[in-house]
Amino acid sequence: MKLDLKKTLLAGTAVVAIGGFVGSAQAADLTLTGDSTWGTTAPVNAPTAGDNVELDGFNLAVDESDNTQIGAITDNNATPDGNVTFDSDAGDGADLAVTVGSATLGTGNFVVQATENTASANGDATSVTVTGAISTSGNVTVTGGTNANNSSDAGDNATLTVGGNITAAGIAVTDGADGAATLVLNGTSAQTVAGVVSGDGDLTISNTHASGVTFSGDNTNTGTWTVNNDGNDQAITISGDNAAAIALGDNSGADTIAATFSGTSLAISGGITGGAAETVNVTFAGGDTITLSGAATSGVDTATVSGSTTVTTNQNFTATNIVVGSGSTFATTANTVTGAIANAGTVTMGGGDITGNITGAGTLSATADGTLTGSVANAVTIADNVTLTVDGTTGNETISGTVTINDSGVDDGLAIDDQGNTITVSGAVKTGTDGQGLVSIADSAGTVAFTGNVGTSSAALGALTVAGGTGNTVTTTGNLYVDAITLNDADTLQFLGDGTAQAVSGTITDGILAVGDATTDTTVTFSGALSSLASITVNDDATAIFAADATTTGALSADAATLQVNAGKTLTAATQTDADVTTWNIGVDKTSGTQTNGTVVLSGDAVNLAVDTVHFQVEAGSQPLTTGASVLDDVFQGNAAATIAGATVTDNSYLYDFALVADTNNVDVTVSQANSINSTAVNTANANVGNVLVTTLASSTNTQINQIQGNIAAASSADAVNEVLEAAHATVDGGHVIAGMTVSGQSLGIASQRLASLRDGSAETGMAAGNHSQGLKAWGQVFGQTASQDRRDGIDGYDSDTYGVAVGLDSANVIENGIVGLAFSYGNTNIDSDNANATDTDVDSYQLTLYGDYSLDENTYLNGMVAYGWHSVDTTRHNVGGVSGLTANGDFDADQFVIQAEMGRDYQYGENTTLTPNVLANYTFYSADDYTETGAGGANLAVNNEDLSVFELGLGLDASWLFENVDGSYVEPEIRVGARYDLIGDEVETTSSFTGAPGTSFKTQGFDPAQATFNIGAGVKYYSTDNWELTANYDFEVKQDYDSHAGFLRAAYKF
């Protein structure tokens, strides 16, 4: 082929021409070959809008090229240190407006500034819009202008608007003297600003994406950051320190703006403000510490602290709602927080005040003095030397959480200023240490209502004070465990518990005391002295119990009420009024031989009991009372002649009577014996212990004995007296004796039936060995019995359950025409007594039995048994002498010897029926050791058990039927009836003395035992063809007031 050079050159020219045309229509990639100025230096001397620029390590300056459009700016040089500078500096007053697609630099800087150094007063503004991202390891700077040649030049503003992310070592937005610097973030996708934002210029965040803009670094900028874009919701996240003022909205749109502060140890120092028209929500998260300082936070709709974050505000903080999540903390210092707080975590008042209600299940912790104006549902803790004041300025308030005061003295704690309104303390008020902490109520005319307890019985509050004379009212429906309560004479302390007894543990000084309100069933016990009270009023249906001295310098008013004055205490008043029947409960007690009573003194009035009820209350723990005429002297004292005619006299004691005796201005009381112990006791055991307690030990000073004596004296009926007496002496229902005899009887019955089985030959019937066993046979069985003893002779019964095992060996080879065997048995019996002690008895029984049978002729037998039993007995008597919680424990051993003989004769009827009448003689000797109880102090008993014997004669009839099975084995059902009579009839008897009064003994006897016993039983035996014998048996035994059900399962094997 021949090459045409001319045609080839023409074709090349055409290609170049076409390429140049295309370049003029599309953005070109322009690579700098040196530092360049846009529009001046090649290759950017004649750029096309949208050209991409590769810096290749050189600097690019853009100035005075208004409305310039640049594509992507990059720097891919091996040393990418090229800078980009946008500056309107030309001195002609013209602005610079540039649009850039994106900027990806190396270590170079991205600079936007407005510089003018001429005398012109026309501002040269620079505005750069980057529609994409800016990324550099250098800095991004936005700097307003400063004209050194014209101080009145004010238009040299510099603005950088970015629609993408910004990544830089630093981002400086700095105002000049003649122009402002502004960074605008207006993306439509989520934006991130990574780098320290510094300077004093402003930021405008108008991003419209739901995630908004996230600032990931610490920021030192001190300008204003405005988050706003009318018609669009906004969001900003700050993950580092921030010094700028943050404006969320501009009060021009109904948008929702969300700001989130999330990071490690953030310091927010520029303040946060929300626009009134916008909905502004602020969230503090990140799980670490965020500190707010400097300017205040205000205009926020909802501020949320979440994710175990601690927010400490050193500035005033205002939000409509403040939400503190579980595990999070919102802490104040010397500032004011305003807003409703929903607290599931901790609100810490480290100083300053909170105005607003605090709800939720969290904790309010006061670590420095401060004031809460609002209600609080949280648990409240108040640190040592700290006073938390609850102020009622805004209306009625409620403290519904538990308040714990940890003051080390009585100077600080909870202060309440009701401001003439009502503050209700419905939660408990507690102290960390008994006798410390203070609740103070300021001088005001409002009401403070305690509906929970103040203090506890083990940790009383140090003091409750009510100040001033404007007439505060303090009401309570709970207990006041407070060492000292002090009021002003114009203040009222009113108790309004309805149906639930209230207690006051400490003293009350001054003030007006009111119990009830004529509608509530209020009962209050005052255990501390009441002194200098202005007056005492006990309203209808209310009861005031004065367990300490009480004095009022004014009137004592009691209308259809009850006033109780405990023994040894005095109630003093100037005057007394009662429009309706008043009940006086007068305590009576004898301790260490000294008898005391409650006393009522009317220093300026006469005693008038004409329509009243006087009830004498023998107090628990009292020794037996001293009886006699006017033995209680001057119980009521007045300043004029006393009136007792028409008074009703009652008491709580079955043993004593009381009578009023007029003694000029005073009233004495005569005490007499109403009923004796002998006439009251339902059995000799109760009578014996009662006489010892009431008479022999009348002067005892032992605490437990005095408690029992007091229960006897205070018992209001014969039954109640007997319950106390029965609970004071040893248990004599015979349960432990019957337990031993039950195991013994089971063992003897087992041996007797074993002999019958061997004797009649049926045990051998199924065996190949012949008619009678000549070998050794071993057997074992389990047995059980349940029994019930009813009340008898005034002595309560019991229920018992026995379970045990027995094993034995016997042989017919020892004696001719006879069988000899040896058995061992073990049984455990649990006895639940029905007596006043509800005594628990546990008996372990062990018995060894030698048994034998001798055939007098072919049908007549004589068998006998000799047994020794040993019993280990544990007893527990509850509520000894009726003293709750007083328990006596005893343990002892007992020996038992048994001899039994039985004779009978077998009568055969037909092929398989046998009737066996029999006679029985049984002698048992039971001897229990003496023992001394433990656990009940002086009320423990040293008990001497009397020996007991039983000698029974009995008759019985057994019937059995023997059936052979097809396999050669046999089944033998049987029934039996019997009757026995005890010729001796010994009863359980002990001689006891209280360990708190050794040497003073008394006898206690059990009931007369029922001597006739009847028995009916049934059983079935199975004799196998391979040397096994299986037996099941049931017996029902009954005697007067007693019945039992017993059974056993036995297996025997012939060797």
C-alpha cells in the first residue's frame, strides 16, 4: 500500500480540531506546572467552567473571578503540599463567588479569605461553595477581612459553604475587623466534620438530612453555631468539646431540631439556646462525663441524659422536660435548673436550685445546700452537713420518695418551707445514724403533712423543729421516731392515723397537740416526755397513750376519747374538759416490790369522773399486785372536791378488782382479790404452778418470772389465766410416755404375731421341709402408727406419728416343743401437743425383745416376752408463760422394762378355719431421767419425772382362714379383737421448779389415764413355696379420749 503523506497530515489536523472542540464543551483536567493564579497563569489562564484541577504539589490562588466554577481540586503529587486560596483582594470592591465540586488535598490548606488593603470603603467579600467534600491533612481556614487602610470598610466577609464532609487537621473560622467569617454546612446527606473547629466566626448548619451534621473532634470555636433551615427538621451531633454558642433554631419555623452530645469527657462551654417556635430536643449520651459551663442552656423542649452518662451543669439550665435515664446522672452546681425532670437515674444537687417537679423511680442526691421548688417522687439522699430545702412557692408539693438524711449531727437535713401552701411528705424520712439528722419547717401558715414514717424504731431522727409563730400545722399519719420535736406555741402537731396505731419515740416541747380529728380512729403512743405544751386535745374516737410524763400549761380536752396513762407516769394539765364520756386507762404495775400506777393531775381544776369510765390496766411483766384499801394513792389529783359518783370502773384482770375512793380533792383506788388461783385453775397442775407464781414468788425480781406473773395478772378471763398457767409448767399430756409404749407395743405385737405364725404351722405349709420348721428364720418389717389424744381432765391432748423398723431371728431347735427368738426395733415419734405451749416432742426409741413360745399340747400354747427399751426425748415449749418468743428446750433419757405373757388355744372348724381365744398379762415400768430446760431464762424448769407403771390384763379372740393357691403357696387372712384393762392407772407426774427461783417446787399431774383399751385388727399372710413369708397388718385401738391406727409390713425367710 502506498502512503499518501499529505492525506495523513490532513487527517491528523482534523483529529486535533475535533479534540479541541470537545474540550471546550466539557470540563478538562488541568494540571498545574507551578504556583498559579486562576485566569492568569497557564494552564489555568483560560479555564472552562467546571474544569478539574490537579495541583500536583503547587499552589492555586483564585481572586476576582466572580462566579467561577471549578470542578474537583486534587493533589496527587508525591509531596502533595499544594494550597488552594480564595481571596477577593483586588481593591476594587468587587466580591468573589466561587463554586467548587470538591477538594481532596494532601498536606495543603484550603483557604477562604476576604482581604482588602486599599482606601476603598467598598467591601470585597469572598464566598466559596463546595458542593462535595473537603479532605486534607492540612487546615481549612475561613477568615474575614481586615482593611488596614480603611477602618470603616465593613464588607470584607468570607463564607465557605460545604455540602459534603470536611476532614482537616484544623478548621479555623475567624472574623476580621472589617468582615465576618462564616462556615455553612448545607448538605442533603449526612455530613461529618472531622477536625478542630477554632476561631471566633459563626457556623450555620442547614443540612436537611435526618442524621444532620456530626462534629467528631474537639472544637474551640467561640462563635455562634446556628442550626436552622425553615421548613426542614434539623439534627446536629457533637462528639467533642465545644466552646461555641449553639443556637437551635431562630424562632422562625415550626421545625424539630435535635442536638446530640456524645463523647468521652466532653466540655460544652458556649451555652445552648432553643428557638421558641421550634421543637428543640437535646440528648446527652456516650456513657461518660459531659460538663456544661459558661453560658446558660435555655429554650430546650426536652433534654435527655442516656446511656450511663453523667451531665454536670455549671450554668443555668432550662428545659420544658428533662429526662434522666437509668444509670445516668444529671448533676447541678451553683446554678438554677428549671424544668420537669423525669428521673430514672440520679439527679445530683451539688449546689444551686431546681425549679420543677421530679418524677420517676430514680434518686435525688443532695451533696450541697440547695432548694427544690416542686414535688419529688424520687428517693432522696442528703449528705452530711447538707440541707435540702423544699419550697412551696409554686403551690402544693409532694415528697413521695424515701428521704435519707446522713447528717453527722442535728444541724442539717431536710428543710421545708410551705410558703402558706401544703407540702405532703408521703415517703418515709430516715436517718443514716440513730439520733442524727434534722427536719426543719420554716415559719409559715401552711401545712406540712407526713403520711409516712419519720425515722425508724432502730434509727430515730435527731430532731424535728417547727419555727416561728404564724401558725404552722404539721399532720402525720405515720410514726414519729424522732429524739426531739420542738414547736412554737402557735404551731399544731396533729396525729391523723386511721385504724393504724402511731408511735412517737422522743420528746415534744411546746406547741398544740391534737390526736384525731373527730372522724378518724386514731391511736398514738407517746414514749417520750411531753413538756410545756400549749394544750392537748384528744378528739372523738381517738386514743392517746402516755408512756412518759406529759404536761400542758393549758387545757386538756377529751371528748368521747380514751386517755391512757401508764404505770409510773403522770399526765398534768391546768384544766380539763370533756363534753362526752371519756375513758381513762390507768396503768398498774408492781416491779421489785414497788407498786405504781398512772397519775392524772389537774393543777387548776377539780377532778370530775361523773360520766367517765376508769379502766385499770395491769401491765405485762407486773409482779402480783398488793391488795388493800386505797392502796393506790392519789391516782387523780385536783384543786377542788373530787366527784366520782356515776363513774364506771372496769379492768383487764380476772384476778383483781379495783374501786374508786374519794379523798377530798383527790381519788384513791382500792385493790382486792377477785378470784383465787385455786378457784380459777382447771386442773391441779395449773393450780400448783399458779400458787407458786402468784403467792410464793410474789416478790421475785427475775425478768422472765415477772413477765409470766404480769400475764397472769393481766389475763381478763379464767380461760386466759389457765392458758398462761398451762404455758408455765411442764407438759404433762404423757406424749413422750405413750411414744415409748407405742414402739414397745408395736414390737411386742410383732413378736406375738410372729410366734402365732410359727406355732400354727402355716408358715411351713408351703415348704418342702415338712409340717414344722426346724431351721433358723430371719425376718424384718416396717411399722407405723398415728394417734390422737383429746383433751382430758382439763389437760390438752396431742397428735403423734410413729415410724420404725424391726428385725428378728428365731428357731425351733433351741427347746423341744418350743420356739425362741430375739428381736430389735427402732422407732421415731413426733408429738405435737395441743397445749398453750404447742409443745414439740421428738422421741427416738430402741428396744431389744426376747420372745418364746411353748406348746402345752397340740392346740394350747403359752408364749412370753421380756423387753428393754431406751428412749431419747427432746422437748420444745414455745411462748413459755404466754411470753411471746420465750422458748424452753429440754432433753432427757428414759428406760422401759416390759414383761408379757399370753396363753391361748386353737380350735379348728372345717378344713381351713381357726379360732383362737387368748388371755394376756402385761407389765411395763417406765422411768424417765430428770432434766433442766434451757433457753427461757428464769422461766426454765428443773423437772423431776416420777416413775410410772402399767399392769394390764386382757382377753382376745383371733380368727384365721388358710387357703392354698394353685402354685402350692398359701394365703391366710385373719381378724382379731381384744380388750385390756390397766389395774394400776398411774398418771404422768412431775415435780418442777423455776431455775429463776431454785428451791421452790411444785407438782404437776397429768390426766387420769383411761384404763380400758379395745382393739380390732385385720391382716393377711402369704406363704410362698420358696421359703418366704409376707405379712400385712392393720390395728385400730381405742380408749376414752384416745384412738390410734397402726400397721406393719413384714417379710420373713427360712434358711
